[in-house]
Amino acid sequence: MKKLTKVLGLLASSAILAVSLHGASINETAPDFTLTDSNGNEHSLSDFRGQFVVLEWVNHECPFVVKFYQPGKMQELQATYTEKGVVWLKINSSAEGKQGHLTPELANQAIADKGINATAILLDHDGEVGRLYDARVTPHMYIINPEGVLIYNGAIDSIRSTNSADIEKAENYVVSALTAAMAGEPVAQPVTRPYGCTVKY
Amino acid sequence: MKHLSFSAWAFACLFAWTAHAQEYRGKTLVEAQLVTSDQTIVPGKPFLVGLHMAMAEGWHTYWTFSGEAGLPTNVEWDLPEGIQISPMLSPLPELKTEATGFRAYSYFGEVTHLFYLYPSPDLTPGQTITIGAKADWLVCEEPCIPGSAEFTLELTVGERGVSRSTEKDPRLAEALANLPRPAEAFLERVEIDWETKGDQIILHGRLTTPLPGKLVAFYPLPPADAFIEIPEQPVFQNSPDSLANDGGVVEFSVSTSVVSPGQGLSALSGVLVFENQETKQRFGFLL
């Protein structure tokens, strides 16, 4: 709790105000949820108190997602941060019959084919968790700190394109936010405009 | 330069630059082409170039500010010395709700984005100018597919002082007619104040009639890194009767939520959209 006070103090001193979105507000406790992963195991956000958690909304057929998976960049990020103890959850909110819908089998196939290094792929086929977080696009990224507070909501990086060549030129907001937060510093840009394909609810 | 004979002129009007078709699963989603009214540019005289895009039925591309979803069309130019180009000028889009429930500023059917090319007065008549362009866009129905195309324009530098007064290509003429115009220059009187209240940014406007129709919306053009919501419908402070009165004043406000950057935004540029209630024709005025 002491740490949380410190973080909030830093945020207040840098004059970043809490930004309210439907359901999930920056600098407030992230809404809890429970979802089943592609192996049939249940995960609740609250299980991961004490760890940083990254939520990545995913639709593997979306060109903005392909931009990061084709050259292996998303897998690289997942490996880097899960090795540091970060929990990385991919959430699939594509409804049945919609683009990017993952059955448990398709999700596990994707893990094998693409070399996905996330902690788990969670299936949110009724879109309940997506709507709870107001997830708009794929990839839409969220970061929750060890105290369970939402510290980042937005785009994966600063160049709104489908071109993989832009990745190196862009600022990766998830990396910036995790780097700052893991060093006990405030996140400079806690909310950015997400870009990508709309979530296929 | 000799004056072109009528038949040569007619022939010049019929030329067409190469079109590019974006194919997806056996279907053409977008046919894109550069359009000009002429192949001859005049030193020192602006020359209009359009990027014409024809979308398959149900598919759409996006305005400069795409809204809750989407990505704007973008053109990168490869210009030789002596040629400059304006920013992209886009016709008024439509605000539509997509299949996924998100609202976006979109173009359905056809759209022509415009650019003014500025040839230097020092160009030599008879010289050939080669201009390259790379267009990128996102086209969506329910799925979204990125598209891109590269184009080349081969233009001849003509004699000084000879210039066209009207655009012969109907696509250019139509796009010009649908471009939002500077509000200050075209409306009788425009007074705009901005107010910030929490995460809201509120436009307070006073317009003097006659107006080209009823004010129906404000389409914002936020900075690229800002994250704002689509503005609410305009709220009128005075009686709707005054809308019809010549010389009357229409007072209204439009509010928008700014998600990010919290307090960094104190005003927005954008387009006031009017609609003629009978013809349904829409007019845009740039703020």
C-alpha cells in the first residue's frame, strides 16, 4: 500500500489527471474478471496481484495484429516481459462466426505456429470482458500494476499503420509504460489513442 | 507554344493515368487512380491532382480523422526539383456506424482527395516532369484490409501564362465542390470560443444567418496523437425560429470528450457541417 501511495503521489505531482473511460479508469483498480484459457484453465485478474499484467486484445486475421506477429515482434515482447515476471494475457473477444474467432484448438494451433510467448490466450467469446474494458481494436493494450491498478490503456505504439517496417521507428508505448512503472516511475503517457481493427464483438 | 486544335484538346482530355486495383479474395475492393485535367503544367500556376478511389459496395475508406475506428488515407510524394505540393484536401465524409458498432468518418462509393501541385515559375517550357506518389489506405467492411499503390505522373511544362480556368475532369470538379471551405471567408459572421470543463472541450459558436442549411454536426480534426471522442450533436441556445431569419444569430455549442492528452488540448480545428433540410445537400466550413 505504501508503494501505491508513492506511485499515486508521483502521478499527482506530474499533473496527470485520472482519465475516466467506460469501465476501466486509469489510476483506479482495474475491473476484475475471470476467463477460461485455451487449455481449459480459469484465470482471474485478481490471481495476479503482485505482478504486472499486460492485456493484449487479439484477432490474428487483423492486419494491424499481423504487423506485429509476422516479423515476430509481439512474440519478442511477450518473451522479454514474461521472463521478467510480467503476466501477458492475450484476450480474444471475436464472437463465433466473426473474424479472428479462436476456438481452444485454433488458439493452441496459433501458439504453436506463431511461437506465441504469452502467459495464456483467454477466450472472451461473449465479449463481456472486452466491453468491461471498452476494448475497441486489436491490438488494444492495457497494463495493470502489482497493486491491481490500471496504469496504461491504448495503442501498442506511436505509428498508426499496418507496415511492419514502422515498428522500429515508433515509440512502443507498452515498453515505455512498463519500463517506467517497473522502475517505480510514473507512466508518461497513460492513455493513448488505440489503433487497429475494431474488435469483432 | 501553338494553340492546341480542338481535336488535340479533346484527345488530351481523354488520357488516363494508370489505375491500380486492390484485389482481395477475387474481389476488387478499391480502384485507385491519379486524375488531372491536363498533362501540361504551367510554370508558376497551381495544378490540381486528385487521388480518385472507387470502393466496392459496402466497403469504405476514411477521412483525415477516422473517428472511433479506421485509418486515414495517406499519400507520400516523390517530387522533382521545382515542384511543391499542398497537404491533402478531402471532401466532406459521412459519419457512419460500422458493423462492429463503432462510428467512423467514412467515404462510401467514390471519393477524390485533392492536392495542389505548385510548379516553380523557373521551370523550362518543354521540359518533362516525373512525379511519383505512394498512396496507403485502409478499406473496411466488417474486416479491414490495408491497400497501397504507387503512381507516376509524366507532365510536360508548357508556356508561361497559359492556364485552364476550369477543371475538365468531372471527378476533380465534384471533389472541389465538396471541399469544406474556410468558415471565415464564406459565412457572414463566425464567432467561436472554446471552453474546457473536466475532460470536455466545448465549442461555443455564434453564426449570423443566412446559413446554407441547418447546422447538423461538428467533425473535428484533432492533432494526430490526441485521443478524442466523436462530438455530441450541436445544442442550440436560441429558438430554432431564428435559424430562418436573415441577419439573426444562431448560438450553439458542441462538446467533445478528450481522452488524451488530459489538459493539453484547449481548441480543435474541424468542420461545421450544414445540411439543407429539403435537398439534404451538405456543406462543410472549416474552423
